[in-house]
Amino acid sequence: MCYSTSIDKELKDLQIHFQRQLKKERPFERMDINLGFSHNFTPIISNDEPQVLSMAQWGLVPSWAKDQSFRANTLNARIETITQKPTFRPYLNNRCLIIADGFYEWQWLDTKGKKKQKYFISIPDKEIFTFAGLFCDSLDRASGAIYRTYSIVTTDANELMATIHNTKKRMPIILPSTFEAHWLNLGALNDFAKIETELIATKR
């Protein structure tokens, strides 16, 4: 699973890397640790507005959800089951790239998880990269405001991540730049389940 990410870069770095400007509806906030259950707004590129960076809230809130608390259940979406789950099935064509420069995972050092080792996972040189994501536009029933929400799509852990996330053995799908357009253009889900990406794990 993936519940803590990092986007410890300046906005100008993102704009240069992706050759896109940020929409001005929400400000960008640099975060070394972005905790999923805080449901922060982070930068994404969505396939309905691929020419811009926009801000969306982590934790997809489907149209039928009664309140925003539902988003605690949707930080992640398993690629193996998203075509079957009522929460995600309506949004399979709502693809997005979730921008990050790393994520955090905790390795259990005992059988009950009372002792853990924290790892920061990145690609070489802590370069900017993207996770595969699904998004939807959600309604805040209290204020009537519309805001964009997303889930990070996950898959089985590769060899490195299986030793770190050694309980559920899952990992977010990290998209090499050559796969980003394929994801946004609704490439077959099977194409993304076993992507090989070089990862660096650093103890924190």
C-alpha cells in the first residue's frame, strides 16, 4: 500500500520537468512527508486537462458517498480489482499522473509490527516521477464546492519492495516517463501491473 508520499520540490521544478503551468485554483505546497490520511491537495496531470498541472485531494470520493470521510478508504486502488469495485469502476477512464519525488514505507521487524524500520523510496537522484492514479470530481455537500480527488493505483510488490513492505507486499505503480502518455490514453491495465522501475531505498 502507499500512505505517505513526498513532493519536496519547488513549483518551478515541476513546471520545467513537465513543461506545464499550474492552474491557479489552489496553491502548491512543498511537502517532504505528505500523509495520506491528512488528505492534502497535491499536483496531478489528468487526462481531461493534460496540458496543465492541477491540484487534487488524495482519497477519491465517489459521487454516491454520503460524506468526505469515505476518502479514508480510497487512498489506494488495487489494479487487480478496480474493474470490479463499484467505488472505482465508474472512474476507470479518469486517469491521472500523481506527481511525487518519493514515498515512505515501514518494514516490520517483528511479527506484530511493534518494531518498524522506516524507508524512503525514490528513483535514482531523487528525480521527479509519477504514480498511476484514478480521479473524480467530488461534491462537498456542506459547502456545495466541487473539488478533484484521486486514488493511487497499486500492484504486487517487486523484489525490493517485498522485503520492505513485508506484510501485505504491495507497492504503488510508478510510471517511467515512456509509460505516462500510455496511462493517460487509457492503455490496457495489464500493461502497468508489472512495470520494472529502478528504485532506491534509504533508511530514515
